[in-house]
Amino acid sequence: MKWFGIALSILLTLTIVIYTLLFTPFGNGIVKPIIEKRLNASLQTKAVVETFALDMSSFDLKIALTPSNLITASGTYSPFSQSVDAVYTIAFEKMSELEAFLERKSQGKIHINGTAKGDALEMKIVGDSDIASSQTHYDLTLKDFNPATVIATVDNAQLDELLALAGEKAYANANVSLQTDIKGIDVKNFDGDISFLVKKGMVDTALMRRDFNITLPQTQFGAKVVSKLQGDSVDYAATVQSNLLTLSSQGRLIAAPLSMDLNYDLNIKELALLRPLTNAPLRGAFATQGHVKGDEAALNILGTSDIAGSDSRYDITLAHFKPSKVLATVKNAKLSKLLYLAGETMYAEADVNLNVDLSNLDPENLQGSAKLDISNGTVFSKAMKRSYGIALPKTNFNTQFNADLKGKEIDYTLSLLSNLAQINSKGSFEPATLKSDIVYDLNIKELALFKPLTNAPIRGPFATSGQIRGDKKAMQIQGRSDIAKSETTYDIALKEMQPHKLRAQIKNARLEKLIFMAGQPNFANGELNGDIKLDDLNPDNLRGNVDVSIAKASFNKKVLKRDYKIDVPKTTFTSDISAKLAGRDIKYRASFVSDLAKINSKGTVQPKTLAMDLDLKLAISRLELLKPITKAPLRGAFELSATAKGDEKSLNVDGRAKIAGADADFNAKLESFAPRSIKAKIANMQLSKILYMVEQPHYADGLLHVDANIDDARKGKLSGKILSSVTKGRVDTKTVEKAFEFKAMPKTTFTAKAVSILSKNTIDTKINVDSNLAKLKVKQARFNVDKASLHADYRAEIPDLDKLYFATQRHLKGAVTVSGELSKAKDLDFTAHSKLFGGKIDARLHNDDLHADMKKLNTLGMLKMLMYPEIFDSALNGKLDYNLAKKSGKFYAKTTNGHFTKNQMLDLVKQYGKTDLYKENFVSTFRSRIQQENIYTDLDMRSNKSSIIGKKIYLNSKTKQIDAKLDIIANNNPLKVQLKGNVNKPKVTIDASKLIERELKKEAGKQINKLLKGLFK
């Protein structure tokens, strides 16, 4: 009894403790954080249990998975009968906050509410939801806590919202409905119906184009699936329809053990729609239909297709859903359609036939055969030219490939025949070990055919034959070739499929054919021989010898002149290269000897580190020979001797060059093969030879001196100074006259000095040019290296304008000083300012647009400079707008307080017309339109009593032709003057009948005529 009392006491104590912990507010407070902690550990969330109330008959629970996503449940229960009567609500307002819990992205919201009532034997769960904006109702019956019946309806769920909930973009939208009425869920005794309907589907074509680069037409779709569950089987019928594809299938599925008997019919109007799934550039239409029957152990797929216009059939057997047998035939498929389906250019047409019979697909024991026959092939020359830039003649081809699979080994024969290439190969190999015994014979009549594969500008014929023996560990390739009409043999040893050793001999290869094969004009011909022996091709341990020589060679004069505009004499040359590879080092010696250039170099190079110690001597008698390589318009002689020591990190180059009749000493330090510092000094370089070298006319003679000391040549960190000058400068007047159509240019001498300071990303230069014609000063010309922009000021002084007669073809008096600024970045801007004739001229050029303002210019000064009779004194204001490219513009000017000075014509007017125009003050306007060389001017001069008017006065600045009519009214007496012909000697016609007495008309006319003609001499 004592022990019974003790046990009863312990049991009673435990009961009180359990009751206190589970069914009292105090206990709920203790249990609540424990539940919260375990909930978060299980769901990996930061959930908060906001409400937890549990007593012996009821409960109340509220859990916030996140602040916006809540689960609530409350009701009554009986722990003894295991019955419950509860209501629950799931309110997920922000699915995006549940990504950590869901382990994927999700957008949108879900609301679910319902009731659960019953006990362990039978419980009923009924509820509603608005998932994806649908009207959803569900009614579930659980027996022994297992689903017994399921009745559910989902009406008009929105597909875009379902996709968002699943973390996908809204690539399409549709109305989705589902009806389920299942009375039995036992896999051996199904009973019920399920129907699924998609209506009004629409693909978002803009999103498909943006995300997958697929351009689709407006695409609608729908789907319907109806299934009947009865016993252990499911009978179904399904259709999917859109304007791009249709799919229909019907049949029977048995769940356990899984088996099926069904038909399918698929018709895809545009394969590009499936690119997000296939990740392949497929396009075009595809259709297939067939029958599937069997179970997991043996499933047979029997079908047909008209792919690429063919009659195709396939019979595939799967064991545990893995292919075990394949029988397939493709009859008369069109190659052009296959190329189109694969997203390739349709550059050929042919009939394609394929037979595949594989009785075992185990990689360790392949059994079967495959035969490919491509016949009646034709290459589309226009497509090859358009897509690959290859011009081919009419090309036909046929291909046959036969393979017999025998366990681990495959025996094959391959034959490709065309009028451009022939390939024959046969042998055997093992895919797993690559054990091979293969012979090959390749004869390509036009290498350009393979440009789409090689991506190189190769061309011409190529032939080789040989044998391949070995396996993945060690393989030998031995062959011979007649490349470039040579006798070439090669022997290549591979280890682990990587080249290990190489032996090659090239005998009597024609240099001109090698150049042609490389896609270049045949600018040279000769004989090339080579002997290559490499015992180790490991880049870190190269070992062997390479000897290559070119003999009996000469340049092709016609080709150089035709293709490169280079005129060279008959030139022969030889070249030798010898290299010894010893581990990391390559010791070499190279020479090139010709009548035009000699190059000798020797030294040591490490290919991996690019460490080097080299000597180079170069003597070129004609730089223009290198134009195919330099692409620069250079000519003349050039000599260079230099040494280079260092590696990629730091390389020092010292040298001396003889160029343009002078010696240039230089030192350059390079880092990563980019200049770090540069020092160079050039003295007494002949300007005429520099001009010749850069293919410019002999504009001038003189001596150029350059002293450059650039401490830092790195971009953005420039530092240094460059001094340059030209002394004893003399213009070759005959050359300049011929080049610029000048006449009688005077003897012109000049000197020039420039100082350039390099700082960070700018180069500031001061320039002084002094000649007997003009002086030019630039205080600062700043060039920004990063922006490739230039800004400079200038001041030009011309002390005697008449010395410019050779250019202006007009005698001028006086001097002029012009100053301004020039800037060039994206746009060109140029300004010019000058004080002339008591006033000033301000001009601005923006790209091709010129604008000039003239203020208070004295006309007497202008006439004096132009060496015209100084007959009119006034103040002129005007402006010019002119486009240099179009050679057109407008000029407007106005003069005020104008009066005539003493001249014969007005003396005659005063004498015979009794009118004194000297006392008149004139206001004048000039309006001119400039169209190319044609200038049309309206002249209007008026005073209180008189006027001089001319309409559309025509002047051709190129032909110097003038056509002008002037109406002069002097104190109400008219005078008409017409000028026509060459401006230097026009025909002047005067009508003075009303101004001058008839008897004096003849003499006065002679005087006026003489005066006007003098104005245009």
C-alpha cells in the first residue's frame, strides 16, 4: 500500500503539472514562446504567436508569420472524444514577405477561410478562397484523418496572378477553372471526375520579346482536360489550342503499378515559342502524332512526323523511362528546311535520308547501326555571298555516312563528294577510350567554303591524307600534303588528347600560293622550305628546333602597283629564321635581305614571361614597300638600330634612327608594353625630306629640331617637355603656286619655335612663327588627351597686305592684325577680331557656319586698302552670315553720314547739271545674297536731294563677270549707268541725256566712262 500511495501521489502531481502547463493562462504563457521558437526553427521564419489560449474545451490561436501574413483559428474540442468544431482564417496579404519560408519568390495575396467539424472517425472541412481573384469553394471529408472525398470548384482564377504567386513573370493571362468531384481516393478504387478549363488566354508578346528575344504574333490560347476516375484507372481527354500550336491526347492511365495506353497529336506552328524551354534557336513548324503503350518496365512510343517535308517514323522502347531501343527512319527530308528549323541560313538544298536501328543504348554495349544519305545537294551561291561574303561557283554535293555499333566499338565509313571538296574516311573507334584506327583523305578545291567554320579569310585548294592510331592516352597522326604545291609531311604525337610532339617538313612550297591562301593579293613569289622538330609542346617547357627559309623570291610589281599603289623596281629577296627552343627560352636569329630593305635580329625570348634580350638592325631604302603592313602613306629611306632588354613588366629600348637626313637618338621605357617614359633628340632634320616621306609636295625647305623629355608617358599622368623648332625655313614658291593656284609668290623665309609642356592629361604648347609675310603667335594651345579636344589662342600680324597679292590677286595697301581663339572637340569653333579702318570686325566660325559683325568701318580706309579711288567717305556697319560647306550666305551693310570726295564724275555733274552732290549726306544700304560664286546685291544710296540705286547687281567671283544697272538722280535729274562684262574691264554705258546739255553729251560721257572704268582696274 505504501508504494501504491507513492505512485498515486506522483501521478496526481504530474496531472496537476500537465493541466497547469496546458490548460491555464499561466501555462499558456509558458508554452507560447516554446511553440513560437519551435515554429520558427521548423519553418525558418520570424513568426510571432500573437494569441495562444487553450483550456479543457476550447482554443484560440493567432500566428503572424510576418506582419502582413496571419493565420487564425478558434473553436471547441474534446480531448477525450477527439472531436473538434473550429473556424479558421488564412490572410496572406504580402506573399513577397514569405520568400524565405517558400524558398522562392512570390507576389500577390491569398485569403482562405473555413470550418472544420467532426472527430477522428469522420471530419468535414468546408471553406472558400479568393486565390488569384477566383471564386473557390472546397468541401473535404476526412476519415481516420485521411482524405475520403474531395469536392472543389475554382471559377475564373487569373493566370497572371497564379504565375506571380509561383514567382514567375506574367508571360500570359487567362481565366482558369477547375472542378473536382472525387468520392474515392484509394489508388486501387478511384471514383470521381476532374475537369480543367482555360479560356481567353493571351500571351504577353512584348514581355516574351524583351526576356527571350522572341517575336510572336498576337497569340491566344485555351485548354480543356476532362478525366474520369474509376477503379484503378483514369480515362482522360485533353486539348490545347492556340494560333501557334494544337495538342490533343486521349487514353487511359493506371496509377499502381503505373501503365498507360494513349494517343497524342502535336502540331506546333512556331517552334520559337518553345525557346525558353529548349534554349535552342529553333523556328518554324513541327508536327508529330503517335501512340504510347506499356508500363514502367517496358514503354513503347510509336509515331510519325513530316518534319522538314519528310516521311519520318520512330519506334522507341523505354525501360524504366530510359531509352533502351530506337528504330527511326527519315525519308526525303529537305536540308534547307532542316537548316531553317535549326535557326541557320538556308545556304544549301539536298534530300536527307536517315536510318537508325539501335537495339541497345547502353554506352558500354552499344548495338545497332546508323545510315545517313544526303543526295542531290546544291549550295546556294547567293546565300553564301550574302551571309559569309564567299563567292562560289555552282556547287553540287552528296554525302554518305554508315556506322555499325558493336559493343564499345564503332566501325564507320564517310564519303563527301562535290566539285569543291572530296572527303573520304573509314576506320573504327571506341567512344569511351577514343581508341582509333582511322585513315583519311581530304581534298578541298576551295577553302573559302569553310569560312563559316574557320572564321578566317582562307581560300584556294588544300589536300592532305593520313592515318590516326592510338587512344585517349597516346595517339599518333601521320600524314602528307601538297599545300602550296609543296611536299609536306607531318607527324603529330598526342598525350591525353593534347599535342606532345611535332615533326614537319615543308619542301618547295610556293610563297605566292601561301599568300593567296591567306586571303592577300599575291604581292610576292618565291620558294619556302621549313623543318620543324618539337620534342615537347608543353608551353612551359618547349623544346626543339624550327628552321624556315625563303629563297628565289621577288616582289610582284604589278600587284603592288595595282592593289597598294606602290611602284617599286624589280626586287629580289631572301629570308631565314632559325629558332632553338630550350625550355622557357627561345634563342633565335632572323634575317631579311633585299634590294630595298635589310633586317637582322637576334636574341632570346621567354614566351611565358615575355622576358627578352634582343638586337635589331633595320635598313629600308623604300618605306612605301611596307604599305601593305603599315597602312601608312610613307616613303623614302629609314634606318634603325635598337636593343630591347627586360620583360612585360619593364622593358628598356635604346636606339638610333636615321630618318629624313638626320639622326634621331631615343630611349623608351615600357611597362606592359605601353610607354612609361620617352627621351628623344633630333637635330637638323630636313623639312623637305619629311614632306617627301609622308607623301606631301615639296612645300618648303628648312631644318627641324626636336628635343623631347617625357618623364611619364602614361595616359592621365603625362609629365614632360618637348622643344621643337624650324630654322632656315624657305617656302618653295613654285610648288605652292601650283598646289594652290597662286601667281607670282614672292620669296618667303620663315622660322618657327614651339614649347610643349605635358601635365597629367593635357599638353600646353606655345608657338611662334615668323616670316617676311606674316607673324603668328600662340600663347597657349591646350590639347586634352582624354577628350581629344584642342583650345588655342592666336595673334597674326600682316605688316604689308600687298605682299599677299599672289593669293588675293588684288593689290592691297596697309597692314592688319587679327587675334582670336580656336577650339576643336565635337565641334569646331573659331573666332577672329581685328581693328580696321577706324572700326572693328568680329567674326565667329562654328563648324561650317561663319558670322561676322562690322562696326564703324571708314569707307575711305576700305577704298584705300582696296586701292580704289577714294570717292566716298562714310561709317559702315554690317554683318555676314555664310556657310562654308554650302558656299552660300547673306551680307547686309549700312553706311551713315556719307559724302563724296572730289572726283571727275561729280565735277561734271556739278558743272553741267548745276547740282553739287559734294554737299549731300548719304545713307546707304547693301543687301547681298551669295550662292556659290554668284553674288546678287541691292544698293540703295539716298540723300535729301539725290539717290543712287541698283537692283540685283550681279557679280560672279569665279569668272569675274559683272552685270549692274545704276539709277542716279541728282537734284531730280536722272543718270543711268550700266556695267557689263569682266570686272577688270567692264563695258560701261551711260545715259546722261537729261542731265547734260545735248551738245556737251559726247565729251562728258567720255569723261564719266573713263572715271568708272578706273574703278575696276
